[in-house]
Amino acid sequence: MSTNMAVADLVFSYNNSKLIHALRDRGQNIALQKFDRVQQTDEEINVLFRDFESLTRPTAVFVTFEEEDATIIAKKIVTEERLLELPFKFKQASEPTDIIWENRHFSSADYFFRQMIAYIVIGLLLFGSFAFIYKVARTSAEIARVFPRVDCESIEETYGS
């Protein structure tokens, strides 16, 4: 195994999802010409910028090594050294196609509640379709009761045409 751990690329991740959402909301409000909401969003953005250090402090780094052996070595590293008062932790990243980068800030609790909402909506839709089919079946049964089937042949035989 080679000990060459040349780094090909570094990509830093920041805890700035609230700022990104606020900027997106501001852009939508400008597009919709809701300028009173733009001012509210500007105030929110200014409040977020007061803690500029937390917005610009990296929370994670994605390291791409030039060789796969370096990844294996990095995962085995245990060190007491710290960076920005945090310990080093190396984890294997999933394949890039498995990551939806825009959704990295959602927690498992967020996904759980979204699934619950989806199940509730599906349940309501199923109940609504059941109620609709039941109502149509009841209506057709009532119509059949008001206008029962008539055996025309036996009436013709009995009374003639």
C-alpha cells in the first residue's frame, strides 16, 4: 500500500442554510413585487449576518484524494490534533450520485415528519376516493330501487302487445 496521500480537491461545507433560504425568499419577494416582505427579509438577513463568524466557519470538508489507498489510510487515522477546536473525523462519503446536495441540512426528524405528512395525505385521498365510490354505489342502488328491472317478455306474454 502506498503512503502517498496527495489531495486532489477540498470542498468546504458551511452552516449557512438559513441565510440561503432567507436570500431565496428575498429573491422571490422581489420577483413578486412584495416589497414590504423584502424589507422584513432584509432585516432577517441582517440579523443572520451579525453572527458572520458562524456563517463563514467551515463545518465539514470533503476531501478528494488522488489515490484510493489514501482514503483507506485516512479512515484509519486516529489523532488528538484539533482544527477550529474540533477533532478530526474521517468518514467515507457516499457516491456523489447518492447525495442531493441542496438537502444536506435536513435532519432525519425532518424526513420523518415529511413522511408522516405524506402518509396522512395519502390516507385522506384514499378515504376520499372510498367515500366517492360508496356514494356513487348508494346512488345507483337507490335509482335501481325506484326504477326496478322489469321483465318485459312476461308482461307481453300475459297482456299481449
